[in-house]
Amino acid sequence: MRSLRTCAFVVVVSLLSVADANVGSAAGRAAAGPREAFGRLPLAFEENRGQAEASAKFIARAPGYTVLLGEADAVVRLPGGAAAFRMSLAGGARAPRVSTTDRQVAVSHYLIGNDPAKWRSDVPRYGRVRYAQVYDGIDLVYYGNHRQLEHDFVVAPGADPAKIVLQYSGVDAAAVENNGDLVLRVNDEAIRFHKPVAYQDAGGGRRQVTARFELDAAHRVRFALGDYDATRELVIDPVLSYSSYGGGGGSD
């Protein structure tokens, strides 16, 4: 038990240095507890150095769920680890090139147990993870926005966004609601992907492109898009949020 307490303390101290920068006064810093400070941190992706299963390259912890980014797919684990689903790219590259940007000041430490050989310290954290050429001319970028997970498909000029096919496994049911959101049911939990936003940057401004989910019986999802300029880069951005049918999500 003593070693577990040490682990929690070290992780919080390492992260607190960044979180405190967002507290407006010395009094506010004194009043903010470790859990509150942790909750203010932006969602980040830890490099997997043995603190998770070997298939994961990066780990991100959002309110109510954990995301494990693998070689070419992502696994979302819900509270307690009893339920999970996988998101993969049907027909996509099996081993795309993976890169990171936005290295965070904060680091993570895992000092669990009495064997120092199994401890993990100074684990780097990044703001973005990019999978290049998941389809020809299309990159996939994971990042956090207000503690929510976003994943942009960045479509190069001339590339075909119709190639993007998201495959969800481990899901009990799926539906596109009237507001355009995609809702997946895993056990008694609801995973919501908000109606996708698509846009192009042109002439110093941002032009919105109509976008919606199309779902088939095999839980495969495509993007139906309105008119856009195929000579310019296109970004398609769905946002994942978590809620529980039993009364709301929480933190892992």
C-alpha cells in the first residue's frame, strides 16, 4: 500500500506544475486540490513505456474513459476496464508512420510495487499523435480539446475522403440520432461522437463543408460530404464524448 501511495503522489506533483500555471492567483493555487488541478490539464498522450499492454503505443486518459492508440487502431476502455470497444480503419494502412507534436512540460511516473526495475518515470506526454497516410493522401490526427478526444482526418488535395471507413467492434448497438450524432452502446454505457465538422481553409478564412455520418448494419461508418474544393486540403473532425445511461460519466 505504501508504494501505491508513493505512485499517486509523484504523478500528481509532476502534473501540478503545468496545471498551476492556469490558476490566477496564489490563493487559487493554495485552494486547488490535486484532483481539481489534474482535471484542468489538457488531454495528452503518454508514450507507452510498459505502463500499458504492449499493443498500445500511446495512452490518453479522458473524463470517464481511457484511449489506447495502437499500431493502426484505437481501443477505448470505459470505467473499471470491464467494457471496451475498438475503432479501426477498414481497408486502411496496417502500419502507418506515427509521429508526435506538442511535447508537454508535465511527465508521468509509475512507481508501483517494490521492484524498481518495473517502475516507469519521466514518461513523456504529447498534445498530438499523427498517423500518416492511413489511406492514400489522408492522415489521422488525435488530439484533445477541452478534455475531449478529437481525431481529425486530414485529406490532401486530390485525395478521396470516400475511402475513409471506420469499423467499430465490441459494440452492442449503434445509431445515428436525429441531431446527427453517432451513438455507440457498450454494455450500459453510451459513447457519443458528435456530428462531424468538416471545413477547408481558404483566403484567410474557414469554409464549412456539410458533413454527416452514414452507418451500416456492420457498425461501419462513412462520411457523407457536401460540395467542397477538391484542390484544397479538407479536414473532417468528429468529437468523442462519454456518458453513462446510469447517470453520467466520471473519471477513471
